[in-house]
Amino acid sequence: MTGEKEHRGIRHWIHSGKGQKIIVVVLFMLVPMLLLFTFTYLPFAEMIKFSFYRMKYIGVREWVGLQNYIDVFKRNDCFGALKNSLYYMGGALVQLVLSLYLATILSFKVKGGNAFKGLIFFPFLVNGIALGFIFKFFYTRGFVLDTILHFVGFKLDNLPYWLKDQRINNISLVFTSVWKYCGQNMVLFIGAIMSVDGEMYEAARLDGASRFQQFLYIILPNIKTIVVLNVILSITGSISAFEPAYVIGGPGTATYFVVMDKVAHVSQKVGLASAMAVVLLIIILFTTMLQKLFFKYLFGDADLDDKTYAEKRRERSLVRYRRFHRHDN
């Protein structure tokens, strides 16, 4: 009798409004978590397990312990490829400066600004593989880039081989990443700049502030959070660069991901490639942690809650600007 009452109570709770809300919330949480576990955490755990075996995709597995990790540090091509990431890091910094500059200009009223935003953002929508083939044709000897330079007065014989000359081919590949991601970062910066309190601009204009002064003492301090985020994402993304080096290629341009792809799919050393992936993950996590510690040291008040931090940031921006304005006068 008691069990029947409990069963009726559970059934009544399920059909009640409160019970249905809880069930919907649990299902909406459960389904994404199940998909995340199935397609992310479970394969990641399997990859870690594979890194302790000498194995191919098909065949016998041999337990080797930490030998794959030792081989990763012994191979010159693995960590030699990480040197090419420095080119992409340099390109990421150039890209951030350029996108911040464009975002600052476009945040003010500019004729044709919306059309220009669309044109700059469009490369981000192009598939990375397709982008690689476009630039491979663009850099090929005697084609688009050489034709343009020849038209403006350069002799073809004096031009370098953009994809063969190891002094310049990595820089050529980095330019493709700058071209692709500049628009994305620009849009993020514009969104952050638009969130700055308009009263600060009005006060600055009444005091006769130039555009550069408004950027230096109002805009930059107020978008510090998004600047830090973009720097962290750009630097960590540079370490895992793949598409330009894989599709366009050239001597001495292989990145860590390209080497890992060859180890896994050409040499069929799945265990070693898995160990390389784990090592790369550790490097990215370590780099991210160092960047966060650096910016936390540089901006010590980042732990304040959002409201308090925004208020303090606004007050400091006004004080900094007024102090600078009095100094000029």
C-alpha cells in the first residue's frame, strides 16, 4: 500500500509543472554532457592510452610505457617544427595590432565603414583548405603576386621564390593566417569598443581630445579584457598552426601538426603520434597558464567582480585622461 502511494506520488510529481521543468533542465544538461563525453573526453582518454603503445591503426599493440614520449623529445623534426610556430606568433601579434587599429578607426563614424567591415571579415568565412589553394596559386612563380610586382616595376628575376626560399617562405605562409583572422579579431575589438560608455567620449571631445588620445586613455584601458583574451587565443593558436603549412607547404615550413600528421598517417606510428598530441596539449596548457599569470601580474585587479572592475576602470580612464590633458595645457 505504501509502495503504491509512493508510485502515485512520483507519477503526480512527474506530471506537475515543477517536475516537468526539472526533467527538461536535466535532459538539456544530460544530452550535451553525453555528447561531449562520447566525442571529446572518451576519444581523448583513448588517445592517452594509445600513447603508451607501439601500434598501427590495424594490428598488434605492444606496450612500451614512456618510450613514445622519450622518442618525441629525441626526434629533431618534432621540436624543430615548433620553431616555425615563432613565425606564426609574430604574425599573430601583427594581426592583433592591425585589427585593433582598424577596429578603432571603424568604431568612429566612417563613410563606407560597414562595407569595409564586411570585406575584411569575409576571408574568415573562407574554408582553410580552400584558402591554402588560393594562396598556393597566388605565390606560384610567375603568377598573381609576381605579376602584380612586375607591373609596378620589379624585375621577375630579382624576386624570390615565395614558397621555395627558406628565408621567406614561412613569412609568406604566416601572411595567409594574418589575412584570414584579422577580420575576426577586428569584429571582436569593435564589439568591445562599442561597449565603452559614450559619456567618456563626449567628455573627451569637449576637452579637445584627439582620436589618438581617446584611444590611448579611454578605449585601450576599457577593452583590456578582450585584448588579453585575443592575445592568449592567438598565441596558443599559433602553436597548433596546420592548414597553411599542410596545403601550401614548402621546404622547412612543416609545423608540429604537419609532422604529427605524417607520423600518424604516413609512417603509421599511431602511438608516437598520440604521444606528440599529448605533449602539444601540455605545451599549450603551460603557455596559456604563463600568459594568464603574466597578465594577472600586469593587471593586478583582474579578480574584481565585473561591475566593480568596470566602475574602477571607468574612473581610472577619466582620471588618466584629465591628468594628461592638464599636463598638456
